[in-house]
Amino acid sequence: MRKKLPVIAIKPKIDYKDTQHAYFIHQGAVYNVATAPSHIFKAAVLEKLPNWLFHDEYGPLLRQDTLELYERWFLLCEMRYAPRKLQTYKSRAEAEQKCKVG
């Protein structure tokens, strides 16, 4: 009989509910994660991680025409393992301030 291994849950980097109100910056413009056009969100992800387009799990999502909120959330959560991450902000004002500073 095989020994059962414990299941360890890792808390997501960003809460699903918070994803609706999170913002990101792409090419100097501020976008809401939930309402940004899918092509903008995908371009922002691929700017950080271009190899994801060919990944077995992420590639099919990134090649879809549209991304639902839960798919965007999933990609943001998975980026915690990646060398480059898409920075999110809790408010539009915070993201706009970063645009001015950065």
C-alpha cells in the first residue's frame, strides 16, 4: 500500500476578489485587470514571459481570443513561480503614481 502524502495549499499571491479591483501598467497606460481588453492583458503577460505562449498549460489560455476573470487570476497566481512578474496595484491612483515615478 502506498503512503499518502499530505496536501499542502499555497495561498494565492492575489485573492480572486481582489483581482476585480487590481490594476496593472502596460506600455505606460494603466488598466484594470478585470476590464482590460484581453489582447492588452495577454500582451502584458507575454511582455514579461514570452515563453509562456508555448507552455503546455499557459499557452492555450494566452492563445484564446478572450480571457475570463478567473483565467486572468490564474495567470497572475502562476506568475509567482516565474522569474518576471506582472506587477499589480490595489488602486488606479497607485498605478498612476507608479507611472509618473517609474
